[in-house]
Amino acid sequence: MPAYVYVLRSAITGQHYIGATRDLQAKIARHNNTTAMLSRPGGPLECVYVEVCESLDAARSRERYLKSPDGVDEKIRILYTATARPKK
């Protein structure tokens, strides 16, 4: 079953969050629900990057890599590309 590695960006602070899930739409909705925003202020989060993986284990492994010191260069490239896109 496919899974996703995603990057969300705060519309207010510009901070990024990297995660992994099988249900991308539900996960984004959970991140943006009122309770979550009260505990983690930063406003609505928008999805700026998605990568499809063959399994949840593969997606979580990729997420850990991007959050690790070894993955920092690739994470910077992803974030730069994601934030450099023109707004629609």
C-alpha cells in the first residue's frame, strides 16, 4: 500500500514540518484542526512537497533520513524548491 512523505509549511511563520502517512488528506486536516493549531500556533499549514513511497515503513525511513544530519542537503534542496514555487 503506498504511503507519502510530505512537507507542510506554516502560512504565518514559514516553518516547515516533515511527516509520513498513508492518508495524506486526513493527515493535513488533522494538522490544521483547531485543537492542533492551539497547541502549535503557526496558523494554517499548506502542503508544499509530497513524495510517494511503496510502503509506510519506506516513507518513515525516508522521513527519518530527511530529518537526520545526513539528509540535510537534500532537505534544504526540497525546501528551497518548495518555497521558490510561484503562488497560484
